[in-house]
Amino acid sequence: MAKSPPVEATAAFSTPEQPSETTPHPYEFHVSGPRNLSAPNWRDLIRSSWKDPNYKRMVIACFIQAVYLLELDRQEKKDETTGLAPKWWKPFKYKLIRTLTDERDGSIYGAVFEWDRTAALSDFILVRPSGAPRAVLALRGTLLNRPTIWRDLEDDLRFLAWESLKGSVRFTGALNALNEIVGTFGSTNVCLGGHSLGAGFALQVGKALAKKGIFVECHLFNPPSVSLARSLISFGEKAGSLWEKVRSRLPSRGTGTVSPAIGEEKKRSLSVAEVNKWTPFLYVNNSDYICCYYNDPAGTAVATDVGTGKGGVVAGSGAGDVVAKLFVMSKGPQKFLEAHGLEQWWSDDIELKVALNHSKLINRQLRSLYTSSMQPSPQVTKP
């Protein structure tokens, strides 16, 4: 597979040198894009490629790459005919219907892609292949170059401090966009994807809809897992655990009461069993210290081949609760910039494992979805 500079790296990014007239741009789809990923054709009417989870992962990653390039094209004043971005969605028979723009600096941080029926018909694809979403909302991560760096870093610091992005205008914009396309196409026909900081936004806007009982398929590549808030919480948990050990050695009062923590755990177990679950897909590389804490288990981790297509239990209070599917890179980039890059997720020579464990981090982030006060509403569906 051809190598290209890490457009998607959150830690470092610089605009590449302009290629000569005879040298292709390093971000051209045919240079750095997937090598063995076929475009949709009439055979998909019989056996849809979108039913393959690896195919879906690769295509969603390409759509997110397109958002990075839409912003770079904007900075270089390129349009749809001269820009690099369109090549990353057109091969899959989708069209750009909307860009999400940060009102503070005019930068593009997200985009909505819709199944392009006209382009599909030109290749004798009469209907949308089974499993292909009608619309995809893709959100990019941080670009460390001057026009957009300050707003990107502002949201990075917001997450670092509070482990939340709800105060950002990008959160509001992404949530409004997701609400609109769900209202238009139905939640079962919409896909949500993000990388790095964009994965943080995708997780939180997807969670906002899930609280209303509206579940949208969500793919999170290298989602951020490092925050000061998380460190303080971890310190508090360790202090609490130490106190419990000390208290257990003290003379008992003989009351025989159940501790509040156990009572809350039982209550949460009941609530999880009573509601349908939103199940995001997380893709992490343990060599990426920004996202590796998602693979920090509360129990013993077990790995299975991704080819089984079965999800991993990474959160939830009851045995067998599938609350998120965590895919861990078992063979892939080891250096940080490459391990945090988006390009690895459309590579055809990577090896993924489905991690079966109880992740403390995802458990805490999704815990509020399964409280007894939640009233699930019917799924929004469209034909």
C-alpha cells in the first residue's frame, strides 16, 4: 500500500509540499487510498459489500478523510473540480450534500454524504445495496496548521479539561445536522463517523440521541481517552478503594446493610436489561496514547478474531451486555503519528482483534444512557 503523510495525525500536521506537474499529490485517492476496496457495482444487488464490516469500516474512514481534505481544499481555494476531497467519496456512489462550518473561523469540520442514485444508475446499480446507509455524517479531527489550529486546539483543551465537548459550537452544529438527517432518512439509514477529536464529537452527539431512544450506527476511530477530569476521577476511585479496604478491617457495627455502591449496581443492572442499547464501534491502536485507555479493562481482557463479526463486551453492568464493540489493532503501525493516523483503518493488511472486556472508560461515558429515568422512544425509521 502506498505511503502518505499523516493528514489525520492530531499530534503534528503540516501542509505537504506542492507536487510538480508530473508528480501526483500524496493525498490523491489513487495514491494513498485503499488498494483492494472495490467500488459498488451490479453484483452488490446479489451480495452487498456493505454487509462486510471491514468494507464498511474502510469506507467510513475514507469519508472522514474527505472531510480533512475538504478543509484543506477550502484553504487552498479549490472547488469540486480541482480539489482532492471528491475523489474520496465519489467511487462509493455518494454525493456531498452539506458541509459543517465552524462559525468562529469558517473552517470545515464535518460533512454529510448521501447515496447518489444518479451515479449508481450510471453503473447499472438499480437500488441501494443492502447495508449501505442513505446518509453518513463524518467529523474530522485536529489539523495543526495555521488557519484552523486555534479552534481545533480550543476543543482539544476543552476535552482535556472536562472530558466533554458540549460547550463547543461544533457539538451544537454536529447534533443539529444529525437530528436533521435522522428526521429525513430515519435513524436506521444513517451512519455517524469521526476520527480523533471528531470521534469525541461523534460519541457525544450519538449519545445525546441515544438518550432519547434514537440509536444511530456510530464508528469511532482513535477516540480521545486522555483528560484531566478522567485522571482526577481515577484518583478518587483509587482513594475510595483504599478507604474500603481500611474500613473492612475496622470493627463491624453489625447492621447488615447493603452498601450504596452495591445497591446502585443492582439498580443499574435492571435498567440495562430493560432498555435497548446503543452500540458504538470503537477502533483503537494501543501504540496511540491518545486512545489506548479505552482498552484499559475493569476485568480480564480476551481477544477474538475480528472475522467472526461478533461484538466485544466492553461496558455494562450485567454479564453478556454488549454496549460497545471495541476493535484493537493487533498488527499495524507502532509509531505514535502512524498509530493515531486515519490511514491505517482503510489498509487491507492490518489485523484487528475484538477485545472482550469491561472498559472502565466506556462504561463511565455510557453509564448515563442506562439509568432508570430513561424512557426509550421508538426508532425513527424511513423506507
